[in-house]
Amino acid sequence: MDEPKSNFDNAEFLNHFRLNTDPFSSGREDLKFFHSFNLNVNQPLTAEQTIVYIQFVLNAAGANHQIIIEEKTHQEVFRLSTGRVEQIRTIMDRALHNAFKDRTRTITKKYIKDAFIDVPKRWKTVLKSLTSNSVITKIIIAAVLFGLIGTAVVFWSGKGEKTPILEPEPEPIPPVTTKEKIQAPEPSPAVMPEPLPTLHNTDEKPIQSTNDKLIEFLTAYNLEKYEPLFLTAIFSENFDDITDRIYNETGMMLIHSTSFPAIVGKKYHIYEKILLNPVHIRFFLFWKPTLMISNYGNGIKGPKIRQLQTMLQKIDLYHDEIDGIVDTKLTRSLIRFQRRNQLEQTEFPDITTLFFLTILSE
């Protein structure tokens, strides 16, 4: 439900969600989107791709889960734009601005339709201004009349003087002897159509396909034989089976998160992929765990708990005695760490939390 108009500040809302600079027209994230889905930016999108594209741009602008798009509004965007990316950008930016002028964050089909007919309205305004200015209108009419008169004069003057048409004399055809053979002219090579422009990144280097990047990523960990299984996991967005299998066979654990600290990129090969449920960018890497804790709860003790306390202490999140015993204070420190690093607050030292802890406490 929309906020009451009395409590809604249009400028603050735009600035807060970074939507005062036309997120769809900026093109900041387009290359990443089309690259990740192996799409050509010059080709129309399907209805499903249009929905994903809109959600992706809103997510990149920081407005995911904040902008409400009513049911069937996406389909209206696709119908009016016929999947053309430039038209989608224009419609969505105008719809957002019109909605914000009305102090609402809900985008309805009405805003989409109004945005689509915005250009024709502008032309109507121009025509209306011309008709209201009699001097300009008279000048335009006079120019058109002079042009028509000039064209007619040239036509009739050319029609009055007929130029005789000289037919060229046919060239004599040499007689063909029995020893001579008439050779047909060699066919000219077929003209190949110009290739469609390919998508490039900001460094003007050819962009690898998603499969190429995946193979390169798996090869870095000597796991290229798991490519089919990994592709299946990406398609289903379920990584439990591949994580268990690779760990049982190699000892490597699949770590994935919505973000990684900058130091991780210097030590590990990272694979980046857009997932759809919900639409977001996810990062993957493999790690050979130096610490795994499967049993955790108040009163549990052991050297692994002591190691956990030590790592939290190194990053100034645990200030109590290193006694190797789980208590409420240790769990609170763990939750603060998960919250600080935008991890799922499991209240448990799961494998992703332990990976982050290991890296940041070294």
C-alpha cells in the first residue's frame, strides 16, 4: 500500500532509491544483463526476458522490493514495446517519473500506457502551437506552395521537349566454329550479409559466453568434469546436490554469496551468474575448508569452538574468555558478524560464515 501523501517527499524518495537519474536509460547494467543471459542487445526480448530485464534494472538501481509493479503491468510493457530494449527503457523511465509525480511507488498499466503515448502528445503540442501562430503557419504554407509550383514547372518543361532516344547498334556476333566452345561467364561470388554487431564490454574485448566462463572457472579448481552437473544446478537454482558430491569426491566446498569482500577476488577464482528467484547476482567459488562445525549449541565445547572464538576475537567481535564453550555471548557475536557481512543470519557457523570468518581473520 502506498504511503500517505502527507508523509511522502518526492525528492527524498527519488534520491533514496537512486531513481532520479533514469535508471533504465543510463545503461549502466545492460552489458552485464545481456552478457549473463547470452542475449543480443539489438534483438527484441521475449515476454519472460522483458520481466527479468525490468526486475534486474530495478534491482541494480537499489529499488528491488521497493517499487511495486502491479499484475499484468509487465505484459503491458512487452505488448507496447514488442520487446525492443530502447522502447522498454523509455516506457519504464517515463512511467516511474509519472508515478513519482503522483507520489506513489506502485506502477500500474495506466502509467505504462501514458508513458507510451507521451511522444505523440508532444507532437500534438507542437502542431497546436503552430496552428495558434498565424505568421509561422502562413510562412510554412507559402513554402509548400512554392515548392509545388516549382516541381510542376520543371515537370511540364521537361514534357514539352522530347529528346529522341537513340538505340545502340547491336554488336556483330562472331561465328562459332566447331573447335570453339562458348564458356559461360563465371558466377560472381555471393554477397554475404554483414554480421550482426556483437556485444562488447567496456574494455572493447570480446565477451565470453557463459559456458566458456564456467569452464574457465571450473578448470581453475580442476573441476571441469563437473560442468554438466553445475549447469543443471544453475538452471534449477538448487546447489545442494552438487555441493555434496564435489565435497565428497574432492574435499572442495562450493561457497556462494551475493557479495564477497575485495580480498577474496585476489585469492580465488570467482564465477558470477544472475539467478532469477529472486533476480540477483550471485558469486561462486570453491574452498577447501580449514574448519567445519557440524555440532553447535549452548554448552557444546571443543577445540573447534575455541578456534571460532579466536577468529571472532581477531576481528573485534568477541571480547570474552576463549574457553571453547558455546554460550549466548558467542552466538550473539556470530550473528553480528553475519549481519555485518550481509550473510544469512542462521545463528549457526555454517560453511559460508566460516569461509568469511577464515578470510577476514587471517
